[in-house]
Amino acid sequence: MSFRLYNSFSKKEEVFVPSHAGEVSMYTCGPTVYGRPHIGNYSSFLMADLLRRWLEVSGYRVTHVKNITDVGHLVADADEGEDKIERQAREENIDPLSIARKYTEQYLADERALGLIEPEYRPKATETIPEMIEIIRTLVERGSAYETEDGVYFSVETFPSYGALSGNTLEQLNAGARIEVNERKRHPADFALWKKTVGSNAKHLLKWPSPWGEGFPGWHIECSAMSRKHLGLTVDIHTGGEDNIFPHHECEIAQSECSGSHPFVRYWLHRRRIEIVAREDGHDDAGAAKMSKSLGNVLSIDDIIARGYSPMDLRYLLLSVHYRTRLKFSWKGMDDAKKARLRILEWMTEKEERFGCKSPTELPTLLRHTSSPYIDQFRAAMDDDLNVSAALATVFDTITQTRRSTVSSQEQCAIGECIAMIRHTFGCFHPHESVNDDIPADIRELFTEREAARSAKNFQKSDDIRATLEEKGFIVTDGPEGSRLKRA
């Protein structure tokens, strides 16, 4: 089965074929580092990480670029007003670059906690100013951009395909939501490429010289420049959150193709947003609200840890729902995710110890060729537009089947390879993570004592300890492969 992805541009699933056989170029819109990203932001980054991991399982060599926006992103995604980083610097009474460094370090620590693979390139906007100026210069020379007294703007009317990604045609666009009213613009949808530090922008602290005067870049031009610098004119896959579709990604396409004369992106993938359910039991009869800093309902990694969960539990939850489905976050959902993840991890540990062969942490070449019912079903699900629900259903079916029946030596190898594939794909089942990490020491001691009683055929003592464990909230199951202990 061919790998298929839903292309946000064509609005349909397409067979994925990269520009160069065996290689994939991939760009992900990273954070604006004026504050700590919330878990809704991480859902988009995790989608990109899942995609990258599955491409690697499929045998591709991935070159991944994920940027850091540390200048030019104005409040409300506008062309006028205060820079988000400078506003935060003013509130914390430190300089903007210190703010950017502070939240960049915090963001990177969160990524490590969530197990995201480090991209090949992580460019910063402030380090790519010359490349931005060069693209803007080309756009002006080609008539796709024009200078005004307050900056340089892209002329959307020079790009007939503007709106193809978002569906916002020029006829529909007017001075309304997310479109700043500016009499200097030729069209209300024209967007800033470069802002001069004059008028309302005169107080901006981050600024650079340019052919059009001292100033700073617009938000949209930054990703085009950072992408082109590291991946060239055409990118195989561009990912981001659905909130980026308009205006950010729409503007990226226009400026990139008018300055580069090549298709900008071949496949666009967008993660639907996360909504938060207020009720602890997970019911959303009162409605679910978008997770947003402006609404004050955001959660950080620290909030997750404070409730007794591992960042890996959060990773599992955010990856357990298809990227084109809105996930309703609740603490009950976190409970379910934790239980499901530990169940899978327990099975992996159990099989590896039973068969005496540890699954590799790095994907061996043979994973790309081995065929078995377990592997084939998992692959088919993931090749179907990253259908994680079907993939995880296959995992749980495999758990049930391999516990009910005798497993041959050949099947043992296939299961080991399947475990390696699942581990690499989802990134939250680490070999060094013990399933007993969630079980208190005194409970483990009781379980060990029961095992000794069973070995000595002291079944009365064994039954008494089982009853004690059940009273404490733990279940013991005995089977042909030994006894297992887990929370009730």
C-alpha cells in the first residue's frame, strides 16, 4: 500500500511521492518565543514528529527544519502594533533578546521531555535577516511588492492563486477580521514584508538596516527565508496548526512562489486545534473551548506533571487522535491515556523478557522489509494518512492475540520487530522505562513475596497476598507466561 496524506492545498488524500527518491524535505512552523508554548501548541509539533518518524520507518531520509520566531510577530498577527517579544520584555523588564533566549530554552526543554526528534536545522529569524532582505528585493524588482512610507508590502493582486490554500479569495477579502485597515495598501489583504521604524513602529528595539530604511521583517517573510535557506525553493512537506493556514501559510506561498518561480510546497499538513473540557470527568455537555492564551485556559508541561502524569502520557494522548480531528482535552482523557500507554509498555516488556530478545531502539534496515500480520496491519493503518486510531487498535489486537496463543520462534522475531516499529513511530514507549515505575515499592515487595509463595506451592499464602494487593488497588493475573501485576 502506498503512503497517502491529506493535502490541505488540494483538499484530498494523495499518494506521497517526494521530489527526490528516498529523501524528504520537511518544514515545520516553530514557536514565537515570547512565552512558554502550551500543550495545544505541542499537538502540532508532535504531529510533525509522528510524520517524521513514520517517514523514517518507511525508509526515507528526512531533512527537517523547525524555526524559532524571535522577532517580527506582532500582536494579533497584525502588520501594525507591538512585537509580541518586545511586549513581554517590557512586562518582565528585561531586553527582548533575553526574553527570546529564556523562552527558547524553556521550549527546547519541553520538546526533550516530550521526546521530539531534534530537527536537522533550527534557524532563528534574527539570524536570517539577510536572506529575508534578498527575497524582498526580488519581489520589489518583479513588481510583486511595493514600498510605502511605513514599509514594503506584498501585492496580493500580482499572485492570482492567492487564497487557494485557505479558500479566502481576493473577492471575499475585505477590511475585516485579521486584515488591518491601512490606507497605504493597494489592497486590504496586502501584507507587510518589511516595516520601517517610523510612526507607531519607531519604538521597536529589534531593527536592522535595509535598502528601504531601518526596520524589521514581517512575520510571514521569515518562514519563507528560513525554509529556502536550508531546503531550497521547493519543500516536500510543510506542517503547522490549522490557525496558521490564513494568513501565515497563504502569505508564505504567495511571496515564495513570486520570488522563486517554483512551486513552494508539495504537501501541506495541518493539525486541528485542541479544545479543553472544563469538567474533570471529561463530559463536554457544557461545551469545549479552544485552548488559547487569550482565553486564559492553557496548560503547560509542568501542569501535566503536577497532576501526576508523565510527559509521555501527554504525548500518547495527543498522538492517539487523528491529526485532522479536534481533540477534546480532559483529565479523564489523561487517565485513559496513561492506562493505555502503560498497558502497551507492559506488553512490550513482558514479550522482550519472555523471548529473551530486546527490540532495537534504532530502526534496522530489516524493518523496512519484514512482513507479518502484526507489522502489515500496523503499516497499512499508518500509510492511510497516519491513521493512528487504526494503528493503536492493531497494537491492542496484537497484545490480545499474542497473550492468548502460543507464539512460534519465527513469530517471536516478528513481534520483536513490530515492537521496535511501534516504539519508533509513537516515541512514548521507551525500553528503559519500567512498567513498575508506576507501582510503589511496598506493592512490588508483596508481589515478589507472592511469587515466592507460588514457587513453594504455598497457595493459601499466595491467595492471601493476592487479596491484599486487590484491597490496595492492584490486580495480579497468572498465565502460562508468568504472573503480571498492574493497577486496577
